[in-house]
Amino acid sequence: MKIAPSILSADLMNMGRDVKAISDAGADLIHVDIMDGHFVSNITFGMGIIKSLKETTDVPLDVHLMIDHPEPYLKDAVEFGADMVLIHAEATPHIHGAIQTIHNLGAKAGVVINPGTSVESILPILPIVDQVLVMTVNPGFGGQKFIKEMANKIAHLDQLRQTNSNCNFEIEVDGGVDDKTIKYCLDAGADVFVAGSYVFGGDIKQRIDSLRIG
Ligand code: DX5
Ligand code: ZN
């Protein structure tokens, strides 16, 4: 399993300190939530955060773009140092082409589905993605309640990759993940676990360790 703390819940005035803390605590990835105020009703960091993070840590960057029509931002995201770029299926009518663009730029590419989006709607692109991120809250804010029913989507995706040799994606979950809710995701077959408010809501090392036990 891979743990990806989300710096959405870090202390903005102490970002360097918090990034060092999660890196030292053994985070497998750093999850970076970039929001545009359109696709979701919140605004976070610009693309420049990716560059600053890359200069600060060796932990791979898992960049979650909550941006309508993300195409114009993909080049900067990859050139600034994103290892994985995640774009929403709902954010562009050209999701297949946008995934190809990320690959051509030299990064891994993932598709994200909101709670109201079905697995069926992304079937045609499953063979070309490195990751599928199943949102377990409606995106936009940290600290929301985990939507348990999303475990069915995780299990469906797990079954699809086991029965289709052309599918090699990892399954990631994001939203409301803590030491208890992580069990539903693990049992259903998820591999990568994003956690924001839980990781930063206490002793960072202890919280990350408790997710691994969970
Ligand atoms: C929500 C973001 C998440 C967020 C998760 O829209 O995509 O990555 O940071 O926060 P928690 O873990 O607090 O639900
Ligand atoms: Zn996220």
C-alpha cells in the first residue's frame, strides 16, 4: 500500500516544515490538490507549488487537478515536476487525448471520478491510464465524511483489472480516509490512499503509521 498525505491540510505558513515532516515520516507520495474555483468551489495553489515542492523533497508528487478543461496546464504540471498527473473525467470532453498528452510530456497519467460518475463511463480509457482515483467525497474541501458506498466502485475496478490483461492501473482513493475508513478501501482492493485532515490532525508520523496498520 502507498500512503499519500494531502498538503491541502498542511499549515500554509509552515509548508516547508510540514513537507519535511511527511517526507521523514515515510510518505510514499505527496498529494497536491490544485483547484480552480470553477470545477470545484474552492481555490488552492497554482502550478508553481509543484516546482517548489520538487526543490524541497524527493518524495514523488501526485498532482490532483480539480480544473475545468485542464489541457493548458498539463505542460507546466509535468515540467515543474509532477510524477503523476490526475485529471477528472468530468472536466473535459477529451479525456482520452488529455491522458495521451500527459504521457507524451513524460509523466504518469491518472483519471479521477467523482462520487456521481460511474466506472462504466471510463471503461474506454482504462487500458491507457496508470491510475484511477476514486473520490470518496465530493471534491473541493478537506475534512469531509467518507462515502462508504464508493467501495463498490473500487471492487468493480479491481475486478476489471484482474480480468483484463491490458489494464495495469493502480486504484487510489481520496476523501475522508482515516485509520477506520481505510479498511473499506483496502478490502475492496485499493492500493494508494490519500489522507489530509487525518494525517495533519495529530502526530504526523503516528498517523501515517496507523494508516499502514489500519
Ligand atoms: C478533496 C481533495 C482531497 C483532500 C482530502 O477535494 O481532493 O485530496 O485533501 O482531505 P481529507 O483527507 O481531509 O478528506
Ligand atoms: Zn485530492
